[in-house]
Amino acid sequence: MASYAKDPRCLAMAEALVPLLRRACPEGAGGFGGSYQVNLDDEEAVGLGGVELIRAAMRRAARQLGWKVTTIGWIGTSLG
């Protein structure tokens, strides 16, 4: 699996996600009690860099907030 740690697309997406995650979670909850769900069709996900890049950006953004994170993503399904 490729590492997206230094990928500029991942860094930019993570920066954009941080304020969204902050708003999705109660103040001082450390990531508990909040969630952020993104529903994309396969074409949209590919246009953003692919499911793995999106998941890496979500994990990076959550870590910037000091949260423990779990990401789930499926390719090629109605849950993609």
C-alpha cells in the first residue's frame, strides 16, 4: 500500500477536513460523540485521489486534533 504521508493532495485535504471534524464533535470530547461521513460514488472518489487517499487524509486530520480514528471505505459498492 502506498504511503500518502507526504502527498500534497493528502496534506491539503487533511487541512480542509480539520475544521469540519471540529464542528462534528462536541467541544472537549476528544473525538468521541462525533462523526463525519462522506458518501461519494466511485467516480467522485477517484476524482479526489481515490478511497485510500481520502481515508489517509481523514486519519491525518483526526490525528492533528489528537483523536483516535477509525476509517471505513468500500470501492465499487453502493457504500463506496
